[in-house]
Amino acid sequence: MSHLFEFPLELPAPGSRQRQAALHTQLRAAILDGRLKPGLRLPATRELAQSLGISRNTVVAAYDLLLSEGYVVARHGAGNFVADMASRSASRATALPDDQRLAPYWRQPVTLPVRPPRDDGDDFRVGTPDVLRFPYDEWRRLSARAMRALSRSRTLHVDPQGQASLREAIARHVSFARAVACEAADVLVTCGAQQAFNLLARVLVTPGRTVLAVENPGYPPLRAVFEAAGAEIVPVPVDEQGLVVEAIPARANIVYVTPSHQFPLGMPLSPARRTALLAFARARGATIIEDDYDGEFRYGGRPLDALQTLDRNGSVCYVGTFSKCLFPALRLGYVVLPPWLHEAMAHAKWLSDGHGDVLSQETLAAFIAEGHLVRHIRKMRKIYADRREQLLLALERHAGGLLEAMPVDAGLHMAARAAPDIDVTAWTRNAAAEGIRVEDLARYGLGDHGWHGMPLGFGLIDATRIDSAIHRAVALLR
């Protein structure tokens, strides 16, 4: 407490190392809120130190910090005075704006996506599985077993590429489920597919030189990662056979594609286009990023070979995730890499976060090895197949002339074309007001991509609610 000011100064007890910081903070606050007026002469350092019962050095240090921040000005032979904050603000206005310190990409305003919790509404949004049917009891048992094993280990070996047990389990799983030929050494475990994209951008992008060709419409988070890394993003159209390979510019050195289930339209990349894309990569020395985000769920027809399976030139990075077949909060994914990328990607992973969550990785390795993953996928495939069928029937029954389903044989969503005169953006807004969550295809594209409609996810909505939800949604259209 000091009698030199008309307000109290409360400092920590003697011996505390926080006395200087407390004095500086309280004086600065008094200047900012006007209790210390511009032009006011501050007490001499010796006088204030005696008044507060503290070291003079403590007061000198606090005053020096206020001087460096511009809250106080020193006049030779006269002492320290409270600065004119109006003139200080004007001088700051001429300085470099704060956002100019950022790299250009990060100066853009952004709204981070926040997915509301599941409720009793009718939710047709894409990208989210039904997590309520996951075998949590089995997962808890395996997690407890992994914890006991870790507690008995004197030393914990962690590998940036991921736990050896999980990489081996993933290699077996993708070989069985998707005919992807790989070994454990080719697998890098990531915190979801998004980290895989981020790491690939780190090692593949040279700012000002790298050109990334992407499907249009396509997956916005992938575009954002590579744009932030300094790549030029070039949209490539999509038709009924998937990515139009002949429209890829010759200068593209990376191509991103979702060949199993195009996102968000749903069609697979045709065999001829797969061959053409691999030939493009081979001729141009380009890298292909193959995103197989929900390829485990197929409802008919023979699955087409993954690009990675067909690749003979080390051009393909195959990205997978467990967010769709298990649950998104797990945050585990992987990328199967060609040999030339092993070391660079492991280094990038180490620089990013050192290594992933060891407990979750060991739990997932056991979950896969004991057959629980295959059984859960088989169970959910039947559930999703029923929802897909109900959605097709509901669109046929209620949406004739307004919405045309684009049936697909895989994944957790399908797209519906809208009649040309329908304002899809306004409709999605009106539907949301009625408790029906749908999205506009426009939000997934760059410019006018030629597709007018909406993707309809069936990962969240129960089969018994689909018909009434579509009926209510179409009523808003009419």
C-alpha cells in the first residue's frame, strides 16, 4: 500500500519474486483506465520504494518496463511522466498492423468448424458415423490391458511412425479390406487423415512452385492445408466417371483424389481414369494423394482396385482413417507411403508432435488383431445399407422432379441433384430452422463447379426417421 497514489498498490509478501511484475501490472492498469492522468509525474524511484517497503531496484525495473512499452516518458532532469495515450495510439496506428506480421494465408478471416452434438434432429450432414453403436465395452477392456502392459515396461520405445504393433495391424487390414499391398514399414500412423495431409504438405510443397490439382467439388480441409503451406491450388472438374484426368494441367506436380467414393458427389473413379491418372503421374513425375476416407463400407458391386494397388512407380500416397469405421474422437489415421517418402515423413511427424498416443495405438492394434474391427464394420455395413436403401426410396417417393438421387455403392453419403430453379442455399437454411440438417454442394467447390444439389449423409440418422425427414424437407422445397 502506498500513500503516494490515490489508489492502493497491493504487492506480494516479501521474498516473492513476483513483486516487480505486480507493481508493473498495477501501474499499467492505472494508466490505461485513467486513474493516472497523462502528464502526471510519477514518484521518484527511491521515494516509491521507501513508501512500499521494497527494493529501489524493483521500482526501477517496473518503471523501465513501462518506459519500453510507451506508457511512461522520461524527461531528462525532471523524472518520469505518464504518457499521452492518445498520441501513443496514433503512433501505433502508423506502425505495422498486427496482422501484417502473419504470413499472407493466415491473415484471412476464418470460422473454425464446430459440429454440434448429436440430438434428436434429423441430421443428413456428411462425414460422421453412428458412434452410438461402437463396442465401447470391448474397447475399454483392451485399453485397460494395454495400460497394464505399459505400466510394466521400464522403458517406453516410441517411434514417430507409430507403434510397431499398430503398423503391422494396419498393413494386414488394408491388404485384406482394400487389396493395398504394403508392409508395416510403409505405414505412418497419424492423428487422423488431416494430420496426414498436413505432413504431406510439409514435405512435398515448395512455396511458389508446387501446383496441387484437386477435385472440384472436393474436400475443403485438404485444400486449406496445402494452400497454407504455399501451394497453388488448381480445381479440376468432376463428371460421372470421377476426376476428369485430361483436364489436369501439365504443370501440376501433386494430384489429390478420392477414387473409391468421390467426395462429396459419391461416384467412383472409373478404371480408364485410374489408368490415365497413373500414366499422368508417371510421365510428369507427379505425386498422387489417394484419400480412401470411407472405402470400408460397400453395398454391392465389385470394388475397384485402389490406385496404390495399381501403382508401379511409387507415385501414390494412400491415406486412410479410422474416424468413419470407428469414431472420430479416436483421432487415428494412417498413410501408406512409397519408399522414397519414408524418412522425410517420419521426420516431419517427429517435428510435428514427436509421436502419437501410445495407449490408443496399442488398444487399436489389439482391436484389429482380435477381429473386432472387421466384425464392427460388418455390423455397421448392414445398418448403413438399410439407411441408404431407405434414403433412395424416400427420394423416389417424395422428391420426384425436385431431387434426383445419385446412387452409389459405397460410403456414408450420397448426393442428390436439385432442379435448376431450386435455391439450395435458402432451402438448407429453411430446413435447419425445422430441425433438418442438410448441406449445399456449393460449399465444397471452388467457383462454379457445375453441380447443383446437396450431399445427404446417412451416418447419423436412424432408418426409421429418414422417410418423414425427406417428406418434411421436400415440403419446404414445394
